[in-house]
Amino acid sequence: MDEAPNLKPIPLYLFLSPKPHITKSNSELPPPQPY
């Protein structure tokens, strides 16, 4: 698990709950794809 965050600077909450994370990103920044 230590290798994953080291390779990519992504928080654990993103892996645990990617759905809510995407929702927040959509509200904050415009998504590249029409999700």
C-alpha cells in the first residue's frame, strides 16, 4: 500500500471512495469528459 501513494500523490480517501471524490471534482472543476 505504501508503494501506491508513493508512485502517485493521491490521498487514501480517493481510493476508498472514488465516487464522492469525482462528484466534488465535477463541482469544483469542469470534467474533461461529460460524466
